[in-house]
Amino acid sequence: MHEATIAEAILSLVTCSIPEDVTKVRRINLVVGAFGGVEKESLDLYFNALSQGTKTEGAVLAMTVKPAKLTCRSCGEISFYDGREKLRETCLKCGGPNRVEKEKLFYIDNVEVI
């Protein structure tokens, strides 16, 4: 259900940041971290409902998943986790424990307008 809150935040941020002479928002490009837990279909549903009658009505939400960086605590080997496979808790190189590096979970990369 947090997609409703995210959709509200996107709508608010985009509406407040576009110049007044913009007639339509065509596309909103989002970046979501692998641990963001955002369901694209739910986000689209809420955004489409909330954007009715605004300059963002009909805008496409394009979502790119940014892989999380994993670093082995033993050997320093770096690998990445994109959320599609099971999280590797151990290093493929040495078997040591992996640490998840800090990541941005969600941000608006850019907005395409007319």
C-alpha cells in the first residue's frame, strides 16, 4: 500500500517543480533501489488515479531498478544485487560474508514535458 504514498509524493514534487508554462508532463523517469520494494503496477494504478485533471495526467512512469552494491567483508570483492535473484549473503569468490552498501532507495531522475 505504500505505492499510494509514493504516487502522491511524485505528483506533488513534479507539480511543484515544473514551470507554469509547461502544458503537459509526458514522462517521469524514476530510479528505484533493489531493496525499494516498489510494485510498478500498483504505483501506476495510484498515480493514474491521482493525476486525473492535472498536467501529469497520462504521463508514463518509467522505472529503472538500480542494483545494490555488495562488498565482501573478507576479501573486498564487489558484486551487485538487482532484486530478481536471491540475495547472496556470501561472497562467490571466497565464501566470506557480504555487506550491503548504503543505497538511495527511490528518486526522480528526470521529467519530460511538452
